Amino acid sequence: MRRGIGITALVAALALSVTACGSDDDKQDKGSGELSGTITFWDTSNDAEKAVYKKIAEDFTKLHPKVKVKHVSVDFGEANNKFKNAAPGKGGGAPDVMRTEVAWVADFANLDYLAPLDGTPAIEDQDDYLPTAWGSTQFNGKTYAVPQVTDTLALFYNKKLLKEAGVEVPQSLEDVKKSAKKIKDKTGATALYLRGDDPYWFLPYLYGEGGDMLDADAKKVTIDQEAGVKAFAAMKDLVDSKAALTDLTDGWDNGQTAFKNGDVAMMINGPWAIEDSLSGKQFKDKGNLGVAAVPAGSKAQGAPQGGWNLSVYAGSRNLDASYEFVKYMSSPEVQQRTTEELSLLPTRKSVYDVDSVKKNEMVQFFKPAVDKAVERPWIAEGNSLFEPIKVSQHEVLAGTTSPKDAAKKAGDAYRKILKDWK
């Protein structure tokens, strides 16, 4: 299997002994048997979440007073490359624990940057985790992360605008197109904001046409089949018909602003967008925010499984404290807290039985959606599969490439990444 930057076993071993995060003072006091030292935690949560995560992380010291938690907020868009630059010893600076996007785990593990967690205190009550969430922690028969938050995409809608337009919540992309003129005429808003700059948002369109990126069992690339062509065409059609607005450079900020201000009636997003969406002037009455399943395509309806895991750096000099920190941050108590304060979805089954979680309006929708979410291929190259989609998606929406050529281009790029795949 391709090794990315080509790290050897010797370099990996040196990384464990030389490039640890922090100083000797960060090591556990083995004599006393009590955890001590410093844990550096890279938190990749967004602006609406990071204050809560910082407080939760620092509360670890209530359990272990001799441990200092250094919380570092790292931009999600920069975190992957930043960790890869730090982990092999390029000046040090890798964190002890990182909030890792689910698609990064296999990639980092393949590079020997993560510590295996099997048999460590980090894993507690394994059977309590949702099976799909647990699947994203596995690579080559070992566990390299613990699930902390799970998610998927859904349709966010402005109840007031849809009511004014006299339209129902769309069940399909065809419904979105049919309702667009009424929404525009009655409210002045465009029906849908379409994320054109992020390839993750392409997946519901692909699943909606009955397709997928890969057939992992057959080791076959499938994104360039008919479903892929139709998915690119569906996105382009929404924009060309003026049923949707899009942006090819800053989709998150522009999309959130348009939705919060009422310039668009709907958008596709995930649980991480709830708090920010509710801060908009259209949602001073929180009950005005509606959430429904992503609109179906011509063949099916589905959204990708996403989420965040907690991983331990293989070169940490404070592994014992890091394992305990991961255990704490993924505990039922902490997952309940993040649901109550941020409406994020737990990865533990038991947390869904807690009254405050059961009553959370967003959990009531997103839990069934997560149960039906499409699991992505957890392969080392998984994260690399999104850049070809991004390029093709941009070209289609910009009108410089046809859907057929865009799908072919993505498929060709996949076969260069996955050299032994058909």
C-alpha cells in the first residue's frame, strides 16, 4: 500500500522516541502512579463549538489535578496538513490528542502517526458505540481512534418562508425545482443554497442517483458510472434553473449568511451548523428552523456518514494521560453534555436513552438519519478521494466541463490514487 510521504519503520521508531510533544516534564510521574504532566489537545471544532469544547477539555483536570490540558483550536481546513507536517518530526509540535475527522483516521494510521488503542484505557464499553461510528476507527485490524461525535447531512428549512410560499417541505430534488418559483414570487428568496465548493456535499446527489464513489469489496471505482454523471448533472440543473444559489469559493460563510438572513429558504447541512444557524435573524424564534431528510434524487435518498473521532499521537510522551483523556472526552457524560449544549449527535447508544438527549429536537431527527447514513470506505486513501470531486464539481458548476467529462475525470484521478483498483 502507498505510504504517502514514504516514512520507513526506522523513521517511525525515531518519531516515537524523539519527536514527542512537549518536554520531559510532560511525562507521567511513574513513581507516584498518579497522572501528571501536560496534554496538548488539538480541537478542530468550529467557532460556535470551540468554547464549549475548551471548557470540557480543561475540566479533565478536575479528575486529574496534576495534569494540565493545553487546548489548541486548529482550523479544520488546515488541521490535516498541519498534523502531517508535525507528526514525522519536522520541528515537532504534534499534539498528544487530536479531534480527528473520520476520514483521516485510516490515513494517519497508515503513516504510523497514531497509537493503537486496543487494550488501553481509552476504550471503554466498546459495545456501547454505534456500529457505523466504530467502523471509522478501524484500520488493518486495529483500533486507532474512539468515536466522539457522529453526523450526517440533512435539509435545513425556514418554516416561515415555506409557509408564506404555500409549499410543502420537498421530498426530492424535483420537488425543490417545482417549489422554487412559488418561493421566489411569494417571499423573494431563492429556494436552495447549494454548496459548490465542498465535495462532501456532492455525496447526497451521488447516493440519490443510486451510486457511490467506490465498490470497496470489488476494489472498483464507480464514481464515473452513470450515477456519477447524473449527480453532477442534477447539481448543475438546480443552479441553471435558478432553484439554487451556489458559491465556488466560500460556500460555508456565504451559505450560512444567506440562510440566516432569509435570502434562501433551504440549505443542506449537518448538526454542526445548528448553533450558528439559530444565531441568524430569521431564527430568533428557534422554532422557525426545520430539519428534514435530504431530498431524494431519481433513484434513492441518502446522506454520508460523518463525524469526529479522538486519536492519540504515537509519539506522545504522555501516553497514559492521553489514553485517559480520550476515555474522558468520549465518555457518556461528556457526550451528553455536548448534545445538551451544542445539539451534536452522540456515538454511544446509551446516551440516546438520557431524557435530555431524547427531548433534543435535532437529535430526534438526526438519529434516524444517522442510522440510515451511507458508510464511506475507510481506506487510507479515503480522504484523497474528495479533491478529484471538488475539481470536477467546480468545473461543472462553472460551466467549463460537462457532467460526463467531470465524472470521467474524477474516475481517472481515483485510479491514479488507487493503483491496484479497476
